[in-house]
Amino acid sequence: MIKKCLFPAAGYGTRFLPATKATPKEMLPVLTKPLIQYGVEEAVEAGLHTMAIITGRGKRAIEDHFDISYELEHQIKGTSKEPLLDEIRSLIGQCTFSYTRQLEMKGLGHAILTGETLIGNEPFAVILADDLCTNDHSPMANNELPITDAKGILSQMIEVYEKYQCSIVAIEEVPMDQTHKYGVIAGKPVDNTTDIFRVTDMVEKPEPKDAPTNMAIIGRYILTPDIFDILRGIQPGKGGEIQITDALLEQAKQGKVIAYKFKGQRFDCGSVDGFVEATNYFYTRSVQK
Ligand code: UTP
């Protein structure tokens, strides 16, 4: 059973400078909720209650967010504003939060390896909070109300894990001229499905001419714990960083990585365009409710 969710949140978020100079990217709000809270809610919806967060210098606001603020509680107690804290209070009540710092930002693979001390020897989920995912049907698409009981992306992935018992990566098709922003997979459909692939190859941020397909890995993973030993042996790859894609490729060579084309939508909130798109989407949805 998967119980723990790792949140690598140590990156510098340079695309959002100067906003991210003293504020963690993961604390930027879409409407009134910071990105990382959406991620924690997705993990809870998938039945995970142990959050392991990789932070770095300048990221203390994340710890404060998932803690009680006695002064604030005292100030708004009994007022009309008290319900605004209901959601975060409920999350804090249901989950434990543990933190460790990545001392040098040597890439996502290195951040995940830093999390070994919090995860131990068990399979675990990974959420990159700057990929904001939702499986509510878009109210903008056909004027229908959002379907709010649809399964979240991580929930869907856990079902896939339960069947295949190996590492799972979430994928979506991207325009061919965008492949240089992602890890890209090649794979063979399994069990006559159209959304589940056994991964045969992976390339980190390929130019379109070198990309095996347009199926890009997004910021949701389920990893088996042997990934830590593999990461320890990985040499820095593209950009001098230790890439999770390189470690996953080692598992894929043994047939132990499944790619899952999830149902729902993803917003790349690490980019300004994606962030604005997410804000518009959630705003439209909130006023239609
Ligand atoms: P990004 O590639 O989005 O990098 O990392 P970034 O540094 O946060 O953002 P930009 O490109 O400078 O704007 C993907 C995820 O991996 C985490 C980030 O926090 C983000 O959630 N990460 C990346 C780490 O935790 N440590 C690292 O060394 C690198």
C-alpha cells in the first residue's frame, strides 16, 4: 500500500522572479490557495496522509502554512472569516508533514534522493506542485457543471500501480514543438488498453527531431524504492542536474515502468502562461458553482 507522498519543492522557480525571490514558488496562490495545498489535497483524495516535503533555503513559508497560526485563529474566531481556514485546518488534522532540506539544487532526481530519509524502503508517490492537476470536467467546455466526484490524477495512478506493481509515470500528449520541455517516453500499449504503456525508452528534454513520441511525463510519479539506489549511481545529465528520467530509464530497461495517460487536465504553473490559464480556469469554475 502506498502511504507517503513526496513533494520536491526546493527549486529556485526562476521563471517567476522577482515573485520567487523570497516566496517559494509552491506558495504562489491560484485564487486563494497556494499551489502546494492543491497537491496535498490531491494526495489526500488518493488516500495518502503522510506528506514528505523537500525544501531549501527561503522555503520556510511552506512549513508555516501546514501549521497552526494561534494569533490568526484567535483573531478570526467567531467571525464570518473563520470558515476560510476550514480546508487547511482539515488537511492539517488528517496529515503529517515532514521536511528535509536539499542543500544544493542538483535537480529533481537529486531532490527525490534527498527524500529517501523520509520515505524509507517502500513505494511512494511524487507530486510536483507546480503541475496543478484537476479531473473536474471543465465547465467552460460545454456549460455543464463540473463533475466533482471524478477521481484525481494520483488516485487513478494508484489504481494502475495496484495492477502492475512497478513505477508509474503520468503522461500527456504535447505539441511536437514542446518536447524540449519534458521527459518524453516511447512505449507499447499493455493489455489492449489505449492509455497504459510499458515504457521502452525515455529521453530528457529532446529536440523534436530526437523525440521518440510526443508523450511527455508530467509532475506525477509513483516510484518503487529501488529508485534510490539507482539515483545514487546516476551521473549528472542534461543541465548538470541529476535527472529522474535517467533513473527511470534504468527501471524501464527491466520492463518496470508503466506510463499512464491520465484523465483530467494539467496546468504548468511553473510558467507564467500556465499559471494564468489555471487561475482563469479555477475562477470560472468557482463563479459557476
Ligand atoms: P523545475 O524544473 O520547475 O525547476 O523543477 P525550478 O527551479 O523549480 O523552476 P525554474 O525552471 O527555475 O523556474 C521541477 C520540480 O522539481 C523541484 C522544483 O521545486 C519543482 O517542483 N526541484 C527541482 C527540486 O526540488 N530541486 C531541484 O534541484 C530542482
